Amino acid sequence: MSTTEDTGAEVDDEVVEPDPDAVSITVNGRSVTARRGDLVIAAAERAGDYIPRFCYHPRMSSVGMCRQCLVEIDTGRGPMLQPSCMVTVSEGMVVDTESETTKRAQEGILELLLANHPLDCPVCDKGGECPLQDQAFSHGPGESRYVEEKRHYEKPIPISDLVYLDRERCILCDRCTRFADEVAGDALIHFIDRGNATQVNTFPDEPFSSYFSGNTVQICPVGALTAKPYRFKARPWDLEQVESTCTSCSVGCRISVHSSRDRLLRFQGVDDEAVNWGWLCDRGRFNFESVHADRRLAEPLIRSAEGLVPTDWSSALSITADLIRSAVDGGGPGSVAVLGGARGTNEDALAWSALADALGVESRDARLGDGLGLDLLDLPRATIADLASASTVVLMAPDLKEELPVLHLRLRDAALRSGTRVIEFTQSGSGLTRHAWRSIRHLPGTGASAVAEALADAEVAAQLASGPVVVVAGRQNLAESAEALSDRVGAVLAAAPEAGVLPVLRRGNTMGALAAGLHGPRDAADILREAAEGRIDLLILLGSDPLADFPDSRLARTALARVGRIVSLDGHLCASSEQADVVLPVAVMGEKSGTTTNLEGRVTPVSQKVTVHGTARPDWMIALDLASRLGVDLGVADLGDLTARVTADDRGVWSVPTGVEPAHFESVVGTNYDFRLVLSRRLYDAAVSTQCSPSLEGLAGGRGLSVHPSDLERIGVASGDDVKVIGPRGSVVLPPGCRTASAPTRPVRSDCSRPSPTASNSSSKRTSSPSAPIGWSSSWRRSSPSCRPS
Amino acid sequence: MTVETYPWAPGFVAGDRPRIVTSRFEHEDSHTLERYMATGGYEGLRAALAKPAAEVHEQVRGSTLLGRGGAGFPAGVKWGLTPEGVYPRYLVVNGDESEPGTYKDRLLMERDPHQLIEGCLIACYAAGLSRCFLYIRGEMALAQERVATALNEAYAAGLVGRDILGSGFGVDIVLHWGAGAYVVGEETALIESLEGNRGMPRLKPPFFPAAIGLYGKPTIVNNVETLSNLPFIAANGAEAYTAIGTETSPGTRMVAVSGHVRRPGVYEIVNGTTTFRDLLYGEEFCGGIRDGNELKAFVPGGGSAPWFLPDQLDLPFEGRQVGAAGSMLGSGAIMVMDSTTDIPAAALTLTRFYAHESCGKCVPCREGGTWLMRVLERVVAGEGTTDDLDLLLEVGQSICPGDMPHASSEALGLEATPFPYKMTTICFVGPSAYVPVHSALTLFRSEFEERVAPSRSRTRIPVVAVGGGQ
């Protein structure tokens, strides 16, 4: 490194050259340097002068409604009382946050806010961490002269399945309503009535069914909004907390994990500039309940004549070691396969990868036929920040709102407020369709031509050339192969060679598991096919449930029936582990420490907050124990050794090694059928963490089918009838149109400024030619047996 | 001296004075296109279209036409505040006249809708505006009908729409009815309402309508009476306009007088010279206080203006002097209270109106207005204490911190505090709830003290635990 001197020179340059965006202002007599565009409230806070506030939130637009942040601001025309959340800094501005007038105004506002507030702090969940309570102490008059009767409302009323509203406590700061409208795009709560009778409420018979409703509870500055799972569970001063990462999906939102008396009680979003901006989806926020579910496995199980019976760890591990040894000795390392690993930490994956390496086991895959080709993961990676600042985002992914909700929020924000133009290729529409610059509809199987056609459009080409491009690549339709996606991404990269790729993976740590080496020459489909042919003697499931998760469930069923022995490591009993010979209970998120890798490749820590359930152990510990029983040396003694093997580059990205054969998945798109299938997933599906969280359980819909009404009419199905769907891999009976209100079926529509030729083609085929393949979509996860009580 | 009233213009009182905006009120059919054309209608538009737009703008600037909605800002200057080169830009006509005591715009819309339409067209031409939105208060059914009929006539006659009078200039006028909220008379709330949102005011900054207005575009919001003056100015020139009235307040002005006078009504007066004494006692105006009673107090500029005493009768009806004397002209409405008036009850009536009309957006207005009303109700009902009177002033301080404007009084030995006041609210609705309380308590405290019991020990409720606040 010869840059020491250079760096010094650069620093000097910066000092000499004044920052053109620097604005110097005076706060309480001290000179402060702010940046152009800063709000006074933010600049003052950075300078150490906290201005009280209720409606102001740094991640939403300012409205200046609560008037609590009034301070005296002098811009040359004398000091004037102004809301500091609405005024941007200007050169020479003088701000006084402590003047008599300011103090008088702030005390006055607090007295007025408390006039109709019930002051039921002793029984309020917010008491102890309540901005109204705190600021009444720090900036309030200390007593009220209001002796009139206070406003009364029914308290509390449910406004959704997860959130309760107490209108008596509400101070009408507009935070929740603004969040619902601006950030989530689900403007389902609003002010109703007027003046002193103003209240927040939902529209009649329309609940606040938003995937993001929990955020309103977190940003509520009083106890007006409370979340069902946390109501009356703890007082804030009894809570212990630790920062961690949510692993419900691969976005990797930063969270603060709160517990009391060794039970997880809530997750709060942490404002991480790079990832989640403080927001969480409701699934990630509330599915911690599954950690303490009755169905958690507390001790190892082994198969006997009576089925799975409890045993102790020592026998379970020695049986497992014996199974591994006899399989390796008998059929060679090729007769052992490892599936899964994406639900654990990087350390779990590294330990199992090391064990597989030591045993010579090559058949391993952390993806379950619904992942991405490794060639895609090997492309220049974009970060979420790149996405949010790109001039063009090419979206070839499943509906982000359903799969990676917080990434959806970031992209929605970029499209609405940063001028990012979204070019979406979609088969059935998405939550971002209405914000897309171009939303290009194409039939399943015709993606390549749709992309080629779009790239030939001069306007699209000009847009791609106008600035940074990010391609969001994911499996929109699990009935199509991963290779088809790679081809399409390749076509876009040929047109925009500098573009970064953000791979969309659903499971929390797929990226980390792959980087740790949980992939091999044979992918999940190959492994299951070998198993179905009877060539696998031992299948080790690392928190994976092929029966529920593998798209081709007929193949998965055959494979698990034919395979010699199954060892399953899981937190809960699932369909696949019920068929296992040995089930080893593992620690889940919240019960173990380590690191995880999100879809950007960003490595962040996860933290243990509560004691593990029963005798469960982390996966890595089991691997190490088995290694010693099998007499192989993994070169690792503890968790620290494993963490040291996580080798992030200077961007903090831990990537998948190169030079691996692309995965492939046989396409089922054919022309012999009347319809074409779009397999997609919803946020609340049959995932164990959803099924085992009492608050979310009711939201999880079963499988659903969306068919255009005219298609149903054509084949003579009355609405409400069940439909039998027949494909090359089997058949299934489904009720049509049963998607939930929070994920409405989106009819074909072209909200983008100019409907693409592709979109109009497909819709004309839809109506004119009965024999043309028709796209329809379905949630493919079955209401799996894993949700039955064991 | 002639005092004429017309059954078709109830409330309007003509006199032997120059008239600009009410010149056709003597005709029963003044609202028809036929009568309008027969009395010089659309001549101002013709004259304007014959000149470059900038020249018409200059003409209006030269006329010093002051806005008649309340703030009295020069219209020609307001038009020039829009940023260069940002299109589309809009004209929004504020016909949501709701200030207690004010009913001049209603008469103008009912009696001479074509004059307003012509004014809109001239404004759009002069200020380069792309479209005009005419917002009429929801309760004004006749005004809505008359303006709509007139607009249809004007469209049919080629006076509105594309290629007006063969000039190549075109503009559309869109009508919109309000839904019954006083606050929508505030320009930014009116814009919100027009966009289909709740009628709640926006914050200035950054939402100065001239820069960020309707649909985020530059927007000029003008009052009905302001625009109704434009046909005269365009047809006769700025000089003809400034020849009437004073240099700082040229032209005429409509004043609505209500309350305890012998002849309440709307008068078009010469701007700047007519005094309140002329207006209330002049034979060609109100003709004195009813039943020969004494004048007790009057509100010079609509319900939200601080009150005046007989001491201020000799002030001219002119913005600056009234402001220096501790009140404002506002929308041009005088409310007169004679010696029989129950002052605390009068203040309660006004405060109740503003508390009821609060939109609920900002805290001081939403909570403070209603609190003032409740305490005042207690006082008026004879259940208050002297502490309640201080409480009223202290709650008011949370809405309007600092010195409140009030009139001088020789009898009370009070010096005047000039307008305006400071406020913690977003718009003027909150302070308007406090203004009548403050005026009444400052100028007539003895009437309140007669109603209340002597001080008890004060009721205070601790909201924080020990040591509260400090």
C-alpha cells in the first residue's frame, strides 16, 4: 500500500476545498455546521440540542402538525416561532431552542396534548418508553389545569388482526397514517371526523390489512397502537434487549430483540441506513412466537417400532454417527447427501460443510429447487443502497411485497421519491406494478422474447444508458427453470454491462450457506432424483423440509420414501422430519449466536437472547460432535473458529466461490396444456415459523388459485367451485380465487405510462384464442402436514 | 342623499357613491349574459386580449388592487411571485366565503357572475395561467346555480374555452363546490380540498401556493371580489381605478355590516377615506345604532378580528391604520354590538364557531379552541371563578404567545397593541377562537367578573410524578 501519503494529501484537499453543501448556523449561541437541505430539528439534534417532537419522523415527510418542535428561528427578520421539522437550514440562521418564548410554547403544547390524554400510564404498555411521557417530564409544565371531561372512545378497538387502537390515548400525530400511506402504500387508516372529535380509524369493514402494520406500533409516540403479541406482556423497564438480524427472509433487517424472564417478547426494527431503515414486515416482526411454540422439539427422537420416541443426546449422536459411518463405508461418500442449511447461521453452514468435506460428501445443496443458479450469484453484486440510488432497476423477480417485503419498501421509496425508474417483467403483476416506469407482461415461458423486445425499444435502451442499473433477479415462477432466468439476466447485462445484480432468495441465509460450501456438483433436484432411484443411503436434512419446500412434491415424496435413512436437524417437527430415523432438535434464531449473510452478501451478527428450548443445540455444535465421534478433524474448536472463516471482502460481502457448474431445473412449461402455471408465494404461507406463531397463524392462507373469470367461464366453472389442476407432475384440487384481502388478486392492468406490446399481445391472446396458453398463478405451498400438532 | 335597496339583491344597499363591482345590481337580471353584454360586459376582456399579457399584468400592478380575502396583499404583486417557466400554473378562485359577518362574495356571485368570470379570464391571460378552478362554498346554492348557468352561457358564446373571442388565447374554468368547512377559506386548505383531500391547511413554508400549490404547481389564489374588480381596471385603465380611493388603498371596497344598526347590509364604499363613524352613523349607510342605543363595541373585520370600542369610530376603513390601532380589516365585515349586548355570551358565540370549525390538524387549535369554549361556557353559565378568567388568557397564550393586539381605551387607560399576533398554529383558525375571548376580557373584564364567583383554590392536576417538570 503506497497510499499513506496520498491519503494524507486527500485529507488536506478536503480541508482546503470548502464543502459546497455546508451551511453554518447558530444553535443556542454555538456555531454549528449543517448540510444544505437539513431540517433544523435534525441539525440541532446532531449538535446536541434535542428539540421535543411527536409527529416528526426522519424516515417520513414532515407535516408540522403537533407543533411540539416550535423553536425561535431568526433568518434575519427577527426571531419567529417556527416548527423546526419544517424549516431547512440556511446560512446565518440563528436558532434558539431554549428561549422563554420557545419554552412557553413547548410547555403550552404539552399541556394541550395532555388535556385529553387519559394519563393511564400505569396500565399502558408504552409507559416507560413513551415519548409523550418522557417529553412531558423533560419539556412539559408538570401539571394540568384541564378539569373538563376528557374525550371518550371505546378502547381499544382492533384495526387489524395484529394491531389494536386506543383512540383516547392517540394524540393525532399522523405518524401511523402517514406511514400507511407514504411508506407502505396501504392507506387503510386515516383521520375521520373533524376538530376536537378527530380520530384515527379504518374505513368501515376494511381492516388495516397491511404487511407492514407492526411498524405503526413501533413509531406510535404514545400507547395508542399496540400489537397483539406484546399487549400486557411486560413493562419496558423489565425488558432486556440485544441487537440482531432478522432471518425470516434474505433481506436481513436489523432488529432489536426484546425478552423478559427468558422469553422473547417482541422484535423492534433498528434503523440501519444500508438495509431496512427501521422498518420490518409483520412476518419478521411477529414470528418470534414460534420459538416458544408448544411444538418445539425439546429432545432428540429416534425411530422405533412405536414411531419416533424421545432419547438422550448421547445415543442419538452415536446412532447418527453410526448411520454416517456405515453409509460412507458401505456405498461410499456418494451415498450420503445433505439438503438445507439456509435456515441456520453462517457458522452452522460452515461446520456442516467442513464435515461433509472431511467425509468426502459432495451431494449437498442449501437450495431446494427454488433457488437461483450459482452463475447468477457470481455476477457483480449490487447492494440495497445501489438499488435505492440506481437510475434504472430491472425487476425480474417474484412479487417483492410477498417475498422480501422490506426490499419492496426500499424499492417503492426509490421509485416514488428518488426518481428511480423500474422496468418490471412480470407474469402476474406485483405490488410495484403501479409504480413501475414500464411493467411488461409476458406469458410464462416467453420471458426471453419479452426481454429482447423491451431491450430493442429505443426509450428503454436510452433509460438503461442514463445511469447506474441494478437487476433484481429472482424466480418469479417456480414452474420455470432457473436457467431461463439466467438467460434473461444475461441479456440485460449485455445491454447494460455495468449493471449490478441483486439476487432474490427467500430463505434467510441461503447466501451464507452457499458461500460456506453447501452446494456441490449435484443440486437438490439431482439429489432427490438419485434418492428416488434408491442410490442414496443416508439423507441429512439441515432444517429443510423437501416434502413441503421442493416444488416437485411428487419427486420429493418418492425420494424420501426410497432413501435408506434420514437424519433431520430441525426446531419443529415437519413433514419430512416425521419420516426421519433420527431427529435432532436444534437451537433457532434468538437462541444462538453467530453471523448471517443477506442477499447482498452482507454479513451481520445474530445474537442469542434466550436459553435454548429443552436440550436443543445449534447445528454447528452437532457437526463438531459428530466429527469427533467419526474421528475426523475439522480444525475447529468453537464458534469463534467458525466465525473467523467467514471471509467478507472489503465491501463486507461474503460471496459464493466461482467456477461452479450452474444449477439447473427442468422446465415444466409445455404447450400441451390449456393453461400456463405461474407458481408464486405469499408472505404468510405454511412456513413453520408462521404456522407456529399464534398471532400469524390465522393470517396464513392455504394454497390458492387465481384464474381470470373469463377463463373460468369458458371452461364452465362457476365461481366458488373447486378446480382440479392437472400438470405433468400430478394434479391437485384447489378452490379458485381464494387469495386473502392483504394480497389481492391483481387483474391484468397496465398502470405504466405505455403498455408494452408484449402486455397487449398476451391480453389479446387471453380473450381471442381459446387454445392459447393462459397464465394463472397459484400459491404452491401445500397446507403442509407440518402444521398439524405432533 | 339616496338610499336604495333592491328586492333581488337582499342586503345590498346602494348609495350616491362611485360603484365598480356592484354597478349592475340595480338590474333584476344582472346575472344574465344578455344584461351583462348590454352594460359593457366582457369589454375589459376584449381590451385586455388586445394587449400583450405583460402589459395587462403591469396595468393591474399599477392599479394597486389589494386582495379582498383578508390579508390585503396587492394582486398584481401576487401574480408575479410564481416561478419562471414552471407550467401548468393555476388560478384558484376562493369563493368559500365563510367568515362570520361576511356575505359580500355571495352577493357578487349571485348578482354578477359574468363579472367574476370575466375577471378570471383577465387574470389567467395577464398572469399566464393554464386553468382556472372556481371553488364555491357548499352552502351557497343560489351562487352555485348562477355561476354555473353563467359559465355555460359564456362557453356557448365563445367567451371561455379555446380561442376566446378569436384571440388565440384559451382557458377553461372548472367549478367545484365545497363541503362545508370554514377552514377551507384558508387558501392552502382550499387547495387540499380541491385535490380531493381533507380540508386541512398546509404549512408555509414550504407550501406557498405561488410556488407549490394545486397539484404541486404554481397557483394563484384570489378572492371573488378581487377578481370582480379586474373587468373595470382592464376596460378603464389603472388610472380610472386609482382615481377612486386613496393612494395606498385605491378603488372601492365592499363592506358587510351586521348587528345592532338600523340598516345592516352590504355597502360598496370608497376605499381608504370612509370612517367607521360614517359607516355606522351616516344616513346613506347604516343610519345609526338600532333603537337609539349606545354603541358598545364593534368588530371591524369579520369574526376573527380583535374588537374596537367607540374610541376607534373615527378611524378610516383602511388596513394600515386599523392594524396600528390593534385590529384588522380582514374580509370587510363589521359586526356591531349595542349597549344591550351580553359581552361574555357574544365572545362565546364566536369562540364556539371557531372551535367547531377547527380541522383538527394542529394541537393548539384542536385542543385549545375547545378548551377555551368549555371554560367560557362555564363562565357564561355563572359557574366559573375569577381563576377561570386568568386561565382563559393563559390557554390563549398557548395559541398566541406574546402580546395580543387590542384597541386603546381612554376609559380603561389602555394603549393600543398593534396587529398582528404570534401564533403556534398552522393557520388562523386557532387564534381566531382566542381573539374574541381576549378582546372581550381585555375591554370588558368587569362584565366577566360580575358573572364569576371569587377565586377558589386553583384546581391543578399533576401529570407527572414528584418534582413534576423540574
